[in-house]
Amino acid sequence: MRENPDYALTDPEEAKRLIRAHPWATMASATPDGVVVSHYPFLLDEDADGIVLLSHVGRPDERLHRLGESELAVVFSGPSGYISPSWYGLPHAVPTWNFATVHAYGTPEILDRHENLAVLERLVDHFEDRLPNPFRMRGTLENSAYADRIVDGTVGFRMRVTRFVGKDKMSQDKSPEVVDRILAELEAEGGPYTNPALAARMRDAR
């Protein structure tokens, strides 16, 4: 990813905040058979020092990615959207795209069956907790038995992030007046590029 100090996201806590808010990620491996790309949800191991990711893959993705053999890249993407130069009110401008992203790198540690099931339960609980009647993998005897059967079709892993590259490109190089005009367009109800999530991220970056 091209470096630009104006947009660099270097604080590990900010990287964690983006990961928590946008857990659906793209994972990529360079293998002897070529580049392999998959998409899975990730959680942070909040009890660990540094940035540690937890997830799982469905078989045979663990073999396709050669998980545990070499470095894995996991890409988390936050709000993004098109920014028109017509919004700037300036005589000279070009289109751009605002976005937030974290590229996390590390070598996965494959989990045993018990740990894998625990990670699957944590993933389910994480997304179900906000529902009025949350589903639990072991909420009933039938569900528990089903979970025990399907766990072997997945491979859980933990990845300690050894390095990350982040970018938070939110028009920081523009004047406050120009940013205000961009925000007005992104927050315009019914506009062709209405994007309240991106507008909120831009406000945070001010």
C-alpha cells in the first residue's frame, strides 16, 4: 500500500478499533500454487497483548492457504466512498476515494479441536449478543450435538500480528471549508453518493 504520512494509521489501538467495527476480512496467502484469497470474520483476542486475531476456515481452505506454514495477510476495510471534485468548490481538483483499512500480517497458529470449538462459540456469541433472542451453539442439547459434529469441518486459528499497515484517508489534506462541503454531500438525504458511515469516519478524523 502506498505510503502517505498524512493518512497513516499507526496506532495499534486505532487498528483494533477498526477491526472490531469491521470484522469481515479478506485473507490472502502466497503459496507455491499461487495466491489464495478467502473471506472470513475475525475477532480480536482481547486478553492478549498486542494484536491477536482469532478465526476459522472451512475445509479445505486450510490446505489451500497452507495455514501455519508462512505469513498470512488479513485485510480489514472500514467505511469508503467516492469523493467528487465538484464538491470542493475549487478551480482545480481531481476525483479521489476516501477509505480506512488495516493490513495485518502474521503466521497463523492452528488450534486443536477443543480450542477451535471455543473460537466458533465466541464468534457466534459476539454477533448474536445484540439480538433480543440470541442463538447459542450450545443452547440446547440438539444444538450442542450439532456443533460437535460440524466442528471437524472447520479449522480454527490464532494469529499474532507481527506487523500491520494502516491507512485512514479522510480528506485530511483539505481545508476545513472543503471538508465541510464534502460532508454535506455525503450526508445529503437521497444524494447519489450519500454515505453517512464515511461522513462519520471523516468527522472522527478531523
